[in-house]
Amino acid sequence: MMDIALERGRSLTDEVLTLLKEVIRGLQVPPERMTENVNRSGGPISAEAVTPKLGHKIGRQAAHGVIYHAAQEAGSRGRGQDLLEVLSRHP
């Protein structure tokens, strides 16, 4: 019974990987569009990089709280402000 399940799982994994290769083969990633999308997001992507660095200074939980509230503030003010701008106003 377990052999059948393992074989079926292997077969399905093989199918998924084959399909994924086709998707990736046609994937185009223009750097200028990536930059535009990061800028459009208002900065939450930068939270991934900022949180550990801030965590070393004030502690992980405190850093998470600061970043969370700054992201909320940045998001509530529209796209004119990004996360790093909000954080720079709150030393």
C-alpha cells in the first residue's frame, strides 16, 4: 500500500516539475519592472531586510512591533511614502 502511494507521489512530482520547467522557460523578468513594482509597493518588501537589523539593536519582538506600526502608517498614507521614510521619522 505504501509503495503505491510513494510511486504515485513520485509520478505527480515528476509531472509538476516538468510543467514548471515549461513555465520557467518562458519567464521574462525585466529589471526595470521589478524596480517599479518594489517602488509601487510602498516599501513593505524592505521590512524583510530592516527587521533583523533593528532586532539586533532593540530586540526581535520590539523590532517586529516598530516595523509593523511603521508599515501600517506607510500603507495608510498612500503610495507617496515608503516604509523607510516612515522609519526615518521615528528614531
